Amino acid sequence: MTLSPLGLPTDPAAWRHFVATRADEHLARAREVIATLKDGSAREVAATLGLWNDLDLALGNAGTAVAVLAEVHPDEAVRTLAEDRQQQVSRLGTERDLDRDLYDVMAAVPAGGLDAGSRRLLEHVLRDFRRAGVDRDEATRARLREINERTTVLGQDFARNIRDDVRSITIRPEQLAGLPQDYIDRHPAGDDGLVRITTDYPDTIPFRTFATDAAARRALMGEFANRAWPANDALLAELLDLRQEQADLLGYPDWAGYDAEVKMIGNGPAIATFVDRIAELADEPGRRDMQVLLARKRRDDPQASFLDSSDSAFYSELVRREQFDVDAQQVRRYFRFPDVRAGLLEVTGRLFGVDYRAAEGAPSWHEDVASYDVVRDGEVLGRIHLDLHPREGKFKHAAQFDLVPGVAGRQLPEGVLVCNFSDGLMEHDDVVTLFHEFGHLVHHVLGGAQRYARFSGVATEWDFVEAPSQLLEEWAWDADVLRSFARDETGEPIPADLVARMRTAEEFGKGVQMRTQMFYAALAYRLHRERPADRTALLRETQQRYDLFRHLEGTHFHASFGHLVEYASAYYTYAWSLVIAKDLFSAFDAHNLFDPAVAGRYRDTILAPGGSADAADLVADFLGRPYSFEAFGAWLARPAS
Ligand SMILES: [Zn+2]
């Protein structure tokens, strides 16, 4: 049977209708399936699981397309309508998770005699129900609902306070020394002769990286680290208490234990062990690079005995520029967007053994979108949509969105890359980001031929999901790969020695950065575990223990630590995925990154199964052994030279 891609509207006026019907029809279908499951009929186990799969599929179809369109559609009315439908889908999802009668139907399914895939589905379904609290008494379920609603509001308030608390410093014009000319031009002095610099990223990031005036940097970073203080400190206290109460009601020792149960790491205390292990691996390489940074700072300030948070970006950048001779202006000449996009498709097509066939005439929400069918051995596996340039009202970051979840024999997976790159010259960082996000996209498509929607594509453990993307970044650092598409205006490919210097500069300071990452990871974990009355004291103590940069006195970073909302106690996941990505990469031959035997095995054992097996088992299957810290440790210890 040939499956067709999702039919998007060709008429610009038809999008509102499309959004409403896409969500409403599948929501209706989901309600119908729930009613059928609860109708009291005797059913074969396979029929019950099939209905459950229909339910997952209906909720997935109702939610995915509207979630993308809420972020990317150029018409605000369409975005608003899509947001409304998103809320309806999320409401039905919560209703399902706490539906006691539905739970009773699924809990009565006999697990004996099921094949492995069906047993896994049933286990996950029952686990999701139990984690929502469906098996608790009525009063407990009512309280859990209240907690959910309140934590959602607290999370939104926490994020909004960070967004809205834009602070600033005023400086004399000469304190702009070191900044690029276009930045200086955009910051003229006011009537008082002073220049205002705000804590918004476009102001702060260049300033902390380039401003040579240490006092001005410290003043700005002091304001930056105090965004949403003190308002968010109180919200955080309440949020931490509610999460603990939720864990108590569900029978877990603490929030971290509840959250970690469904991740690779498995339990709360393992987070502390992991953080300490990484901190130890990073200790020597971190202190080594820190000496280089301190020596450089002493040339400006002979008395300096340490660096603090306001020095980190400035001296890291300075050392990279002075000692590794990488000029970003020179580098970007080689990365013209059309060539990079073509190169990305060429490189990943070769690696994964697929072709990207331009979907001629396929409708989309904006003329910038390029759509391709992903084809392997003549068979269409799915469709991807690349929406890569900024425009008004569009999502501001870089991410992969599912457009359609794939189910074998029923519907093709479709995914969307949403980024904000220039359509002219790109920074190399942007090229790395593009490869990273594309890693999520191929995971979604190549893992999208599952029997059960529950396990389609990137539906794997959350602390593993970054590993395939971090792995694909390696191809964007390879000289031969880059030379295949990165050419300057005369057609000359990027010189291999320039790529070598870029890599060296990138590797400098990785131990220092990892210590800072472990500071964040430990802080997120300890806040949830200890819920201290004085959160600033915990912040200071944790920074002193893990970070190699000193705490900036009088600041309260935890109030603007936005990850505490979505990641909660699980900030460690970035480093965890990176440990695995480095281990996966160790199986590839650094001199032959396209070896079809390794790349094909990677595609088939890691990406294709999606979430249909535990990530640890997939990784062991690919590596022929359990994952280890060895490759990561070796990468961290290797000096940049
Ligand atoms: Zn990612």
C-alpha cells in the first residue's frame, strides 16, 4: 500500500479551516475510541491494544500539526486558532491520563502471551497511568489535578518574569571599547551623554564577550544574573514544594526520583553520582585551561587571582582569538546558505543511505519552506519540511517539530525543522546547529515506521534524545565534509588548516565549560532535593563546589534559571546525552566517517527502532557492549592543540 503525505491547503484562505478540522476530527476520533474501549465489550487483547494505538494516533494527529502551525504560520489568526486547539488536545490528554474507568480496562488486559512489542506498550500505558495518579483515591486525584494546574501557572509566571524583567546599565561611550563597530553604531549616547545597555540577549551577549571594561562587564552581568529577583524566588519555593507534594502523593521519595524513573538515569541519587563523576573527569582539563585564562587576565590586571562569571565569556573568546587565530569574519565567507543546505542533504543522504527528493508543488505555510520526500531504495519513508529563515511572528529558536507521527502501514512520518538562519552567509555555529537539529529530524523520520504510535520517532528517553543530534554535529566539524560544500565567493573550498584551527579553538575550555554545566546540573538537582529556605546560599555553595568561575557577589541566578520549569531536576540530561554521543562516535572511523557498514548499523540499531526499546539496549546493540564514559573522558582530557 502506498501512503500519502499530509495534504496541506493550497489556498491561503483555507488554513483556518484546516487547523480546526485537523484538530477537531482527531479529537472526536480520540473521544470515540475512549468510549469504545470503555463500552464493556469483551475483546481480544490485540483488539484492545489496537484501539489504544488508534487513541494515541488520534491524539498525536490532533496535536502535532497545530503545535507546528502555532509557531510558524505567518497569519496571526491561524496561530491563535492553533494555540486554542493545542490547549484542547492537552486537556483531553490529561483527562485520559486520569480516567479511572479507562485505566481499569487497560489494567485488566492479561500480559501473559503478549509479544515483546505489545508487552512494552502495555507496560508503558500502565506506567503512564500510575505516574499520573489514576489509581489513587478521589481526594488524591483531585489534589493532583490542582497541583498540575498550579504548577503550570507557576511555570508560566516564572518564565514571563524572566522575559519581562529587562534591566540595564548606563555607561560612558568609551566603555564600549572592544565591541564591533555595528554594535557601537547601534548604541549612541542619550541626552545625558550616557549609553544604555540592556539585559536582552542581543545587547548582553556581545557585551559580555567583547567589552574590555571589566567594571562595566561586571555591572551588566550583575543585572543579568538578577533578572526576576526577588519575584521568582518565592515562585520557585512554591514550585519546589508542590513538586515534592506530588512525589509524596504518588509514592516517590522526591521529585527527582519521580522524574528520573522514566529516563535512562533511572533514579534521583544517580543524578548526584553522575554530576560528581563528570565534575571529576573535567577537573584536571578544566583547571589546566583555567590557568590559561587566568594568565591572560593577569596581563590586564596583574593582581588578578581568579575569574568570576563576568570574565568567562570575555577571556574565553580572547584566548581563542589570540592563541588559535580563528577570525569569525573569515570563516563565515565559506558558508553560503544555499550551499550549506545542499551540503547538509548530500552529507546526511550519503550517511544514512537515503535520497531527498524535492516535493515539487507540495503546498506549505510559507514560500521559504522547502519540502522533500525521504526515499530509500525507491520507497518513500516520510517527508521533511525545512523552514529555516526568520520572519515576523515565527518561533525564535531552533527546533524540530513533528508534523505527523509515523505508524507503519498507516501514515508516513513528517517533520519540520524550524530555524532562524540568514539566507546569505552563515556563522559556523549556525551550521553546527543545523546539523544538530537535522539529527532530530532524521530520527523522527527513520524511526517513524513503528507498529505503535507510542514509540514513533524520537519517543525515546528524554535524557537520550539529544545524543543522535550531538553525534551528527561531529560531521559539521570534519574538514573533508566541510570542504564538500563550504566554498568562498571564488569557489575555493574552506582550507583544512582553518578547520583544524576552528576545532582547536572550539575544544579550548571544554573542561571549564563542563564544570559550569555541572554547577547548573547540581543546582537544579539540589534545589529539588533539599528545598532550602535560603536558595541563594545553596546557589553560592554549589557554584563554589563545581564551577571554576567565582560567584558574582550580590547576585541570585536561580531566579532566572529558566530550565527549572521544563527540565526541573533534570538539567544533567545535556551532559548525559553528550557522554553517549561521544561513545557512539567512537564506533565511527574518524578517517572514514561515511563507512556504510557503521553508518548503516547506526541507522538500523539506534534510529530506526525509535522508542520501541530502551535506549541503553539500543546503544549496547550498536556498540556491541554497554555504553561507557571512556570516549567522553578521553575527549575531555585531550588538550586543545
Ligand atoms: Zn537538540
